[in-house]
Amino acid sequence: MQGSSLSDSKIIGLLNSKFIPLYADVDAYGFPEEITAIKKYKFVWKAFSKNKWGIATSAVVDSSGKRLLAESGSGFFWEWKTATNYYPDRFLSYLQKALSKNS
């Protein structure tokens, strides 16, 4: 994800102007229980962390952390052909969708 969508200047500009990006290292600090909008991801994290497989996905939540506005879907490396994370045009649409839901 960092090598494609997060290197795109349009996406960087939109993130910097309209979002507060948060990187959650759940292996080091545990799952962020206070962000209830992403609670469903805890199951996935528990299931795959046993195998030491990384998950590169993203979700946009409202400022309370309680409402999920959009999610980029699976970011498993073997799904790179279809995952939103790996395609800047799809990732930009995903972010714009989240913004429209929050207005």
C-alpha cells in the first residue's frame, strides 16, 4: 500500500487536507478498543496474527471513532490484483466516498 496509493500526490493532498491519518500498530500496542467502528477487524487480526501474516487495510471512521464511513477491503498481498489499497484511483474514490458520508 505504501508503494502505490500512499505515494500518489492526489491522495497525499487529500489525506493531509481532510483526514487525520492514524497508524495503529496492534502487534506492539494491542487493538484500539476505543475505536469501536473497527471492532470487526479485531477478529481478523487475531486469526492472522498467529501466522505472522501482515494485513494492509484501512478504514475511515468519524471523529468519535464509533461510525465506520468506508473501508478499503482486504489488503492481503495475494489479493493485490483486486484490493483497493494497491490502486491509487480506487483508493482515491474510497476516500471521497468516506468524505461524502461524513457531510
